[in-house]
Amino acid sequence: MNKKLKESLKACHALQYGDFTLASGKHSKYYIDIKRASTVPGVLSIIAEEMETEMKRRGLKVDMIAGVVLGSVPLAVALSLRTGIPYVMVRKEKKDHGTGKLIEGALEEGMRVLVVEDVVTSAGSSAEAVAVLRNAGGKVDFVLAVIDRQEGGMARLAEIGVELMPLLTAEEVLRG
């Protein structure tokens, strides 16, 4: 378990208790607000450091980092700054103005892409981002998340040939 990350999330009050509706539509008695954590420079730095450490531990080599708009973009930027690997932003839907692209950034055919996520529950947004990136020619085999809520996301990603690599699980965050 990643004690340094867990303590930093608790210190910035990213772990909250109450009645919450998650992006998946499920209800939960707790919420892990990585968006809040990513607005605290010291915590965002710890997240990027731990993501880089996980990449090195696994020997993961990628050409591009991808963050899903909005919550994962700060994570992608921080990891990009730490590693020197460029990043792209993946929109959930096309805008009806400007270029109308789903991907902002310089993704090229055949690039190996690492998707970063804040919290994975059912992995709906992660699976959609993987599909968008693959349709654009990216090779996506991994999602690196801060938290896996352990509610089916890992299995859903495995079904599409993607490995979920969480820094922490909900069980680890909630323990103690």
C-alpha cells in the first residue's frame, strides 16, 4: 500500500463521507475527490511522483499520456512534466465549435498511450477514452489510476484488453 499517497489524500480532505451519486450512477457513502487533491500542488506532485514510480516499476514505455477531460487532465499534465512524455486531452464529446476534435494534442498513428485516471469505479469513462484513442490510431494497453474503487472497473477494462494499474484501492484508502 502507498502510505505517502494515502496520507496526503487524507490530509487534503479528499476522502469524504456522506451520500454521493457517482459518475456511474451508483450511490456511495464515501467519495474520493481526486479533483480536490489535484488542486493542491504538493498532493498533485506526490500523485505524479507515484505514477512515475509505478511506470518505472513495471518498465512501462509509452509515447503519450492521455487525460480525460476534466478530472484527469491535471494528472496527465503533472505526469508529463515529471517524465517529459507529451500528453493529450480526451473529450467525452465533440464540441460544435473550433476544430470539433475529441482528442486535443499531437497523437499519431501507432503511438503507445497511457491513460491516466483519477478514480475508476465501473471504468465507463476509461473505456470510452480507450475507444477514442484506439480509433485515432493509438495503442492503449494500460490505465493508470490514482484509486480503484473495486466496483468492476478492472474487469471491464480487462474485457477490452486493458490492464488497470491503481496506485491505491478503495479498501486501502478506507482501512484505518
